[in-house]
Amino acid sequence: MRYAQYQTKFILQNPQLWLLGIGTCLVTIHLSWISKNSSSESFLIHIIFLIFVCSSIKEKYYNLNLESGAISSCLGFLLVTLVFLIHIIQLNYGGLVPFYPLISGFGLVLLASDFKGLKQYQTELLALFGLTSHTLLSIFGFGGNIALLTAKFANSVLWYTGFKVARSGLQIILPTGNITVYPPCAGMNVIVNLWSLGLLFTLVFNLNWKQKILVPMVAAIIGFVGNGVRVALMAILFAQGNKQAFEYWHEGNGSFVFAMISALIFGCFCWVLLSKNQRKNQNTMEC
């Protein structure tokens, strides 16, 4: 009985455990919502980002200043409570959905370390901002503009590879058939997912500011080019009357093949970049 009372007293007097419990609940609730309302790729991106945030805080836990004032604690409590209430009562505040991770993280930071301690968590808050941007781009992805660019790119690929092709708006026209590049087929999900991984890469590894700008841009370009090639292939297959192969690359497992190839190419780019930086650092040390 005394041991149980001691445990209860220890938990009540240990704010770190409260923060850990609140953070765990927020992460669980958010991932549960994402798993029900987003694609499996988006769910995986959220898991990767949140693992990075948790591991990053764990690494520097003993160096954190965990002191918070009354005003910041109240504001942090209100932000965290807002997220809990929206999820529990299921209020229809769809416009706030992309900001849940950032709101939750900001609220926990205020509860833990006051406004003065925000700088301690700048990497983690940037990661949560990237996760928010990922969700925003996924929901409001400007699919129409990307679809037009994808149609133009696929048309150029076919033309340069020797096919007699024309384009009218979103339509790619071949002599024996034509396809229309609708926004859902424009590859916005692949582009956003790779862009998000590129952003996370810049947070994990020590890069200069030019590389931090370059990496997410290269990730998005690789995703766009990969999907554009897929669209060009589908246009050829449809024009040839091979509807089974067309459906495979359109909605079947083939649509994931190009996403995996794009991710692999981006991974190779990151490996080359890190190797280059490592050689440069070694040369600097030798000098």
C-alpha cells in the first residue's frame, strides 16, 4: 500500500512523466486520425517524422532547461487541450487538421520550457512544421497546375523519343489513342512525399545552407520526372490497346514501382552528397 502511494506521489510530482504521457497521447491520437484519413504513404511519412522528433529530444534530454512560467504553461495547456477536444469531440475544424502536429509540439514546448526555451527545440519544431507543410500540400496540392506540367513533360518525353504526339490542354494525343492527365494522376503525392523526406534529410545531416535548399528541390524534381515518365508510358500502352498493362501502371502495383524508383534515385543522390561532404571534411582536416 505504501509502495503504491509512493509511486502515485512520484508520478504527480514529476512533470517530465506528465509531459511524456501527454506527448504519447497526442502522437497516438494524431497517427490514429492519419491512418483513417490519409494514404499509407502519408501515414509512413508521419511516423518517420515523429520518430525523428522523439529520438532528437531523447538525445539532448539531459541538456534541456525544463522550467516553465505561469503564462507559457497556461498557453501550452490551452493549445494541448484544444487538440484533445477537437479529436475527442470530433469537432469539424478541418482547416486545423494540418496544424495538429505543430500546435501540439508548440504546446508541449511551452509546458516544458517557457518561451525562452523555444530555441532548444528549433530542430524539432522545424520537423513538425515540415510535417504540417506535408499535410497542407497533400490536401491543397495544386493538382491542376501539376497536371498541366505533367502533361507537357510527358508530351515532351514522347516527342523526343520519336513518337508522333500532340497535346491539347491535359490531353496527350497519339495517332491511335489519347489520354487525359487528371490531377489525381499528376503525382502530387509522390512529389510531396519525396519533398518531405528531403526536408527531413536536411534536419538529420549537417549540410550547408545551399545544400539545405537544394535537397528538397531535387527530391520534388525527381518525383515529378518519375511520374511524368510513368504517364508517358501509360499513353503508349493505351494507344497500343493494351488496357491490362495500362491499368497496372495506372492504378495497380505499377504506380508504386515508379514511386519506389524515384525514392531510390533520391537516396542515391543523398548518398553521393554525403560522400562528397565527407571527402571535403577529410581534406580540410588533412590540410
